Amino acid sequence: MGLKRTLIDVSPLRSSPTFRRLWAGQALSGLGSQMTLVAVMFQVWQMTKSPLWTGGVGLAQAVPLVVLGLFAGSLVDRVDRRKFYLLTTSGQAVCSLLLALQGFLGHFPAAGVLGLVALQSCFGAGGGPASRTFVPHLLPQHRLAAGLALRRIAFQGSMLLGPALGGLIVGGPGVGTCYVIDALTFAAAVHGAFGLPHMSPGDEPARPGLRGVLDGLAFLGRTPVIRGALLTDLATTVLSMPISVFPLINAERFDGDPRTLGLFLTAIAAGGVAASLFSGSFTRSARPGLVMLGGSATWGAALALFGTSPGPGAGFAFLVIAGAADTVSVVCRSAVVQTHTPRELLGRVSAAEQIVGQAGPDIGNMRGGLVAGVTSGAAALVSGGLLCLGAVAVVGATTADLRRSSVASCTPTASAGP
């Protein structure tokens, strides 16, 4: 029984066919997205040979999420979330087809590639918050953390396979083929969502425009446990995200081989998959906030050690540790946030969580590219890891509610109004 309790809980897949279908579609879509990440990074690097431009990929993804995210979240709390998700996912598929077209035609400027990435991110700014509201609708609260862990292992599985497959395809048929595959996998996500029930935002839909956004921000401001969880993740991602530095490290240590570039991301995913497989050990924790703080600190330490590692063996090992720590932190953060948020506010809070969870890394990648451009790849990694450790220590010391938070005891009932 002890070993069984440490393994991932798959009961949500058995008990909810709707969740199972949605999970499978999003897993395939995630695989295509990870392949596209490698293709975009490699294409921009080949065009510019500059870590500043590869960091710009993160900026192109982050700006739409930051600018549109909270308004999109407010809209999610006013409309049928299923229909909204189908519309935005279809828009992302069209953007992948446009990326494929420029990949096959060639002679497209790097700024144009980043423009298409930004357009795709605009659709993701709406689809992401909608998607994050589905799990609490489909699963009872006692299975929520298990459902989030299953979503995480699907994401990490896509990171494990996607970058390696992307590197192989970029090195063979080329970047255009990666983009075509990404477009096709979005069709799987759309198919998985067709089986969802209609999902109204609840009895108190968000007020229109800026007023609805301000209601969501007011809730975040008066709820220390959620504020602390989001600040912890924001600090770690903005200060220490390493992906934009990988092409430079790959060029310095591995002669720029695209297959090795894919393996950097695969190593992080391998650690994440391992942590997810044994997620029962932390999804059943009585103090998920405290576990999240520990995972975030471990992430920072592992990246700093990766920056100082002299050989590939130790370097890949530290990336595996970082990936495992990241999964622990993300699953626990999502469980804390979703169980402490009333349903009528879930779209707006999910939008804030997406900004932190996706735009945060994108901004962090821009930071890493800037630091690496004026110093070195190793300096960017080590400084980011140490800053992460310091930020996590500050948030943990000043937010007692986060350290003591308990998912099992939470029954959110707050109103969306001021």
C-alpha cells in the first residue's frame, strides 16, 4: 500500500470518460507544441546567431499573455467556456499552418516568425484560462490534485518526446514539417473538447470590461495563500528560466547540433515525468504550499549547478533534477490555487495563473538571453538560480498562510463582487 500511494493516481481517467478524452487530446496537442518550440528556436538562431533573438521568442509569447490575459480571463467568466476554448484552439491551429507555410517557402524574416508566434499566443491567452477551469468542473474535489498531476505528466511527456522528435525532424525534413504536425495535433485538442458539457461561469458571471478584471485582482489581493503561490512561481520563472540560453550552451559545448538542443529540454522533461509517476507522494500532502516552496527552491539550486557543471553527464543530471522539482512545484501550486478559488472567479484567477506559469517563463527566457548576451551562458544560469533561491526564501518567510495551506480543508465560497 505504501508504494501504491506514492505512484500517480489514475482514478480520474477511469471515473470520467470526458476528462479522459480531454486529457488525451491536450496531450497530443502539447507534443506538437513542444516540437514547434524547438523548430522556432532553431530557425531564429539560424537566422540571427543571437541569444537576444532567441530570447525574443519568449517575449513574443509573453506580451500577449500579459496584455490580454486578465481581460480574457474575465471573458471566460462570462461566456460558455467550452465554446470559447474551441474557438481559441482553432485559431492556434491556423497560426501553426501559417508558420508551416513560411517554413516551406523560406526567406521569411525573423521578426515575421516572432510575429506569428505572438499571434498564436494571443489565442492562447484566451484558451489557456478556459482550459484551466475544466478540471474542477469534471472531477470532484478529492480527485482534483490527481487530475492536475495527470495533466502535468501529459505536459512533461510531451516535453520528453516533443523536443527530441522536433530536433530529429528539424535536422531532416525541416522546420516546416514540425509546424504542420503541430497544426494537426491541435485537431486532437479540438476533438477532445467536443465531448465537454456546456460550462456556464456560474450564478455570478463577471462584470464586463475592466470592472470584471478589477474584481479578480481584488480577490487575489485579499487572499494571501493564492497571492503567495503565484508570487513564488513568478519569482522562480522570471529570475531563472534557462531555455533561451540553451542554444548558446549548445553552440559552446556541442557544436550547435540540433539533436543535442532537443536533449536539453528532454532532460528537464525526464525529471518531470519521473516526479509525475510518483506524484502520489506529494498530491496527498497535507501541506501543498510548503511542498511547493521546497520544489521551487530545488529548481533554482539545480539550474545554478547546471551552469557550473563541466561535462554533459552532470549537466543533464542537474536538468533532470530541475524538471522533477518544477513538476512538484507546479502541481502543488495549481492545487492550492484552484481549491481556494470560487467557481465564478476561476477564469480570472486561472488567467493570472497562466500569466505567471507561461508569461513568467517567457519573460525569464528574455532575461536569460539578455544576461547571456552581455556575460555568458554560465553566468546567466548561475545568477538566475541564486536569485530564485533568494526570492523563494523571502516569499516563504513572509507568507505564513501559504506554508500552512491545506487543500483538504478548503471550501471556497467568496463572491466575485467587491
